[in-house]
Amino acid sequence: MQVGTPSATTSIGAEAMKGDLEWNGYIEDDLEIFVVKAAELYQNKELWLSANKMVSELLMSATVGILSLLIFS
């Protein structure tokens, strides 16, 4: 994620990282759909670039969350 790579993950994989933001790819718990979505993300350049733009928002949100925990704990 740090280098902007879009990803497919499960709901557990996105837990505590996503918040109210859009994921930078797909969140899917059904294995068959997960495989299709991961391939689609890899093969569709426009989709890949769109998901890539969401990474910075997710990283900023995660960074703020971590800093809040460190400061207020």
C-alpha cells in the first residue's frame, strides 16, 4: 500500500484500515468473486489507476489513527 498498489482483500484484511473511506481495490469475502475481482483489478488499467488514487487517503487516515493512539494512550 505504501507504494500505491491497489489490492483485493477480505473484510478482515481491511479491518481497522479502511474506516469510512473507499478501499483501494476490492474487499470481498467470497473466494470465487475475490479471484474474479483481483484479476479484473490487475487487467483493467483504468480501474487500477482509479484505485491507485485512493491509496493516499487510506494511508493518511491510517497514519492519523496510529498517531492518535500513540498520543492519547
